[in-house]
Amino acid sequence: MFLVWLKLFICAALVIFFGAKLSRYGDIIAEKTRLGGLWVGLLLLAVVTSLPELVTGIGAVAVVGSPDLAMGTAFGSNLFHLAIIAILAGAYRHQGPLLAWAGAGHRLLAGVGIVL
């Protein structure tokens, strides 16, 4: 049982470490290509950070034979991201609405995401 928790904490530490690196490199790519952070975040970071859910979903269906587990992973991930946004909005409430900080391009993409 201890070994399982140890593996979990090691994986969590690796995700945090490489997530910070990914953000830094995405910012560098945005500057070098002059695409801007919005497009690099949309095209590169969104795809890369969605790969774990994709692999987990495919593994749940193809290897384990449990489509319910795949759907739980997809919905759980989306709900967790919404919870993060809600926590940030509550934590920074004294500086104005969180969405007011976002640029017009982010608001447009948010609207497209809602429609989809």
C-alpha cells in the first residue's frame, strides 16, 4: 500500500515539475514564432495537457473494457478544471472579476467553447 502512495507522489511531483517547464517553453515558442500566448496555449498546451485523459480513456475502453471509466475520466477532468477556475475567481475576487483580466481573444474562445 505504501508503494502505491509513493508512486502517486512521485508522479504528482513529476507532473508539477514538467508542467512548469511546459508553460515556460510554451511562452518561449509564443515569443519566437510571434503567434502569441493565446494561440500557443490553444494549439500546443491544450493538446499536450489533454493527452493523459486521451490515453486514460483509450486504455479504459481498449485494455480494461470499461467505457464508464473513460466517461468518468473525461467528465471528472472537466469538472476539476471548472473547480480550479472557481477557486481562482474566489481567491482573486478583491481585484475584480477573473474574466475581466482575460483578453478579448480568450473571451471569444470561451464563447466558442460554450457553444461547442
